[in-house]
Amino acid sequence: MVRPQNLRSDLRLHRLDEFELLQLLQLHLKLVLLLALCLELFLLDLQDLLLLKELLGFSF
């Protein structure tokens, strides 16, 4: 059985310092920006397809 005291000391070992937290935040922000860029590119492609459909007179 795990003693509470050992559990507390284990939790202290897993705490992140400020630098690690900032690195995680920076990584998270980069991923969010990458997702936003992918979404923007997808929407631009969709807009181009709709324009092409309109120009060529396709109905689908």
C-alpha cells in the first residue's frame, strides 16, 4: 500500500517548473496556430471550388 507521505513526495517530483510550463504553453500556442492555418487553407480551397463551380456552371 502506498503511504500518503510517499505519494506527496512523488507528486513534488512531477511538478513542472516555470520554464517547463512556458515551453508547454509555447508548444500549445504553436499547435493552435497550425490548426488555424490548416482551417484557413481548407476554407480557401472550399471557396475556390465553389467559385470554380460557379464559373463552369456545374451543379453538384
